Amino acid sequence: MTAQNKNKSSDSLNNPLSHPLCMTRIDVVLKLLCREKDLQKKSVPQILAALGMGIATAPAAALEILLNQNRIRKESIHQPVFIIGHWRSGTTLIQYLLAQDKSFGTYFPLFNGT
């Protein structure tokens, strides 16, 4: 393990809220927990943080879905564009740039934990 990876790992343990699952929907966190057979004690703070954030954001995420689902369903998609990349690689910037073009329909969810 490199020093940089070791620092990232210890940062995540020291601050459970820095874990990527902290903004994930509660149903996704629960599915992952059910699938995992060997949970380590050191992961408990991260798991609790992810569950807590999932519960805290669930009402807002549900409201967002209710407000936007009809509008999204009415749209027809001819040639979808998927933006895929590693974290901090510029994918959000590309999404924002494409959103400036009226020929692209974009959706910026507040709670995108999938």
C-alpha cells in the first residue's frame, strides 16, 4: 500500500462522513450490507454514518423524485450520452458544458446516491 493510499484509508476511518456511501440512498446501503458477509469492526463508524445520512436525506430524495419523475418520463431520448469517469476527472465539468447546449437535456439530481 502506498503512503498516499494509506493516508486516504486512514482519513476515511478518522472521518466516517468522508466515505463515498454517506450520500447514497438508504436502500442501496442496506442492499450492500446484506450482501457483505464479513464486516470488520473498524467499519462500524462508516456504516453508521452511511445509514444516518441515508435516513436523513431520504425525505428530500423522495420529494425530488416526486417533483421530477413526470417531467423526466415525458422526455423522449433519441441518442443518450453517458458521462463516465473516475472521481475528480472532470466528468461534472463536461456535464455542465453539455448542459449549456439546448440540444442536450440534462438532469442534475440533488441526491444522486445510486
